[in-house]
Amino acid sequence: MNSKNIIVRAAIPTVVVGIMAVVVGYLKTGTQGLVGAAFGALIVVVFFSAGQLALDKVIRTNPGIATSMALLLYLIKVAVLFVLILIFQDTKAFDTKVFAATIVTCTIVWLVAETWAFATAKVLYVEPGSGPEIMPFDDGKPSNF
């Protein structure tokens, strides 16, 4: 499974939840809730997509450090999202509670969808044709065929 498929399979449910958050945010606090939810959902989709693309590049160049890099990228993304919540906590441009709730909800949805995408993927452990050529054993006896 390539990075594009994983991003699509994780982004679709995240965008759906983001749209629901935009509607709920608008109904709860008006335009400020709408803007906060839209901004929060957009940040999650962009950050996690970029992280998956970066991880894909690492896997292609150095697969031995893929797990370590995945954990590091996850920690960086969560830390940056937390810092964004702290930076925007006193803004008047949008509803910060809707913004924070949308980020948390969309992050959880993305992680569940991404985990499901990985769990249901049919991953080849050995790529066909990548092994040594196998020659039939010749014991010197005539064949019955």
C-alpha cells in the first residue's frame, strides 16, 4: 500500500468529521465556530498528510528506521498541534473551544482511520521477482515427460 492510498483512506473520514464539526461549530457559536472548526480540521489534514508523505520518503530511502521515524513524526505532529492550541487560546478571530475540540476529534479520527488502513492493507513481505533465479534440479536421469 502506498502513501497516497493511506492518506486518502485516512483523510476521507477526517474530512467528514471536520465538516460535521463545522456545522456544529456554526450552530453553537455562529461564524466564529465555523471558522475555528474549519481551521482546526484543515490543520489536522495538512499536518498528518505531510507526515505520512515524509514517512513514505524515509521508508523508501532507509526502511530500517521507519518505526523510529513514525514515532518521531507522530510526536512532532501532536506537539505542534498542542502548541497551535496554546498560541490561539486567546484569539478573537474564531471560537477557540471549537478549534481545540475539532483538532482533538479530527486527530483521533485520522489515527483510527490510518490504523485501520494499515491493518487491512495487503502488504507483500517478499516482492515477486526480487529473489534469486531458481533453477530446476538436474539429477542426470531422463524425465518421464
